Amino acid sequence: MPALIRVLTSAGLQDASYQAASLADAAQYEPQEGVYTVANTFERTKTLKLAAHWDRMENSARLAGIPLHLDRPRVQAALRQMIDESGYGDVRFRVTVPQGQLDQIFITIEPFKPLSVDLLEKGVRAITAPNSARQNATAKTTGWMHARERYTQAMPDGIYETFLCDEAGHILEGLNSNFYAILEGELRTAKEGVLLGISRQIVMEIAPPILAVSENPIRVIEISQLSEAFLTSSSRGIVPVVEIDRVTIGAGVPGPMTRALRDAYQAWVSENLQEL
């Protein structure tokens, strides 16, 4: 099924001037400057921490010098209308506001495809990119959505994510994910120089009863010492990482702490869904 794309204007939802097969395909047509967020629905019209997504969009706009004040009920009503119109069931969606055209909000939806059980049971492989820390990383801007394509296109076959590193070799974040490592029984994740993902908020809430948490990143030279690792994003939740830069993490399979955190994450999600 192709993506459904509309532009929310003062006159309501209008057809976009382009068509695309997916959210990824549609990105090439969206403004180079602006802010956006990506999430998915559950049970067709239920969402998770949607207010946090809107908060981050407005904060990203502030950091980028864009005077954005979202009419949240109007955007949500438009999103629900598109979901009803599409017949897709659960959807993955992106809401984009261009700089200089705040009265034109791009809404793109596609059928949501959960991660396969096989991927979650086996984990994924990743690589690092030296000296790749982003400027103004705390803002979720369309500029980065376009710029990260060079890393995506450079990933070898079989590699699921690229992790960005600062000059000191700290592993900060993925191209569209947050990164976590378990080192000596402690969960480690960066707080500075990263986009603080919505899924990260959930991890930081559920993790302390399971293991100690430190908001200090690990370094590339510590990869071989890790017992477990994983990444998170709003549309994927917790995804185990079993190899980084051809170095096997732990036993090379998702570890017990990652599994426990994923179970806790899924339970939190089930208890906190809200209707659009």
C-alpha cells in the first residue's frame, strides 16, 4: 500500500503535490528546513505519549528559531481522519512543519509493520561512525532527516543501524534511535549531545527497578566489555543489538536484562495507550 499524504492548511486537509510509496520515500519531497516527529498507532487510533511528541516538536522549533505553536487538537483530528480514510489499521505516521510555512503541516501515514519476532529473538548488527556527533542534536529537524541519508546509504548489507560517536569515541545515538549498553551490570546511555527520544523516556522510567542506570555513554574501546546492548525508537520499542563493528556483544544473543527491559517496556505501553 502506498503512503497517504495530506497537507493540513487553514482550509483543512488538502492533497499533497506528490505521491510516495512510504514514509521514507516521502521524505525526499519534504522541506529541507523544519521540524518533525514520527510515531505509530496501536489498536488503530490509540497512541503513546503523543503529548511528548508535540512538546518535542515545539522545543525543536524553538531551538531552530521557528515560532511554532501547534494546534494539537486540530492536528490530531486530521491524523484520525486520515487513519479512517486509509483503512490501513495501525499506522506509522510523520508530522512535519516547514520553517516559514507554519500554516502548512505535512501529515504522512503508512501501514505499520511491527518488527519480526525473528529479529527481536536474534538481535541486530550495527556499526559506529567516528567523529559524527551532530550539532544541535537535541532538535529533531528535517535537516537531519535529509543529512543522515549519507550514513544510511553507506551501511553494508546486514547492518541495521549506525551509531554516531564524538571525537573522544563516546557512542552517542543512532541515526534515528537512542543507544544503550550494559557494562558491569549498569545500564549506560548518553544524555548530552543526543536527541532524547520519547521511547527513552519510558526506558528511564522502567529501568531503575531492574538495574542501575547511568546517563554517561560508553566508548568504542569498551564495546568488547559489554554484556548487552540495545537501541530504542518510538516505532520499534527496544531492539537488541548483538554486534557492533564486528565485535560480538556478550553471548551474541539478546541478554536477560534486555529481555526483562523489553517485557517491562511492553507492559508500560499496554497500560498507557490513549485515544487520538
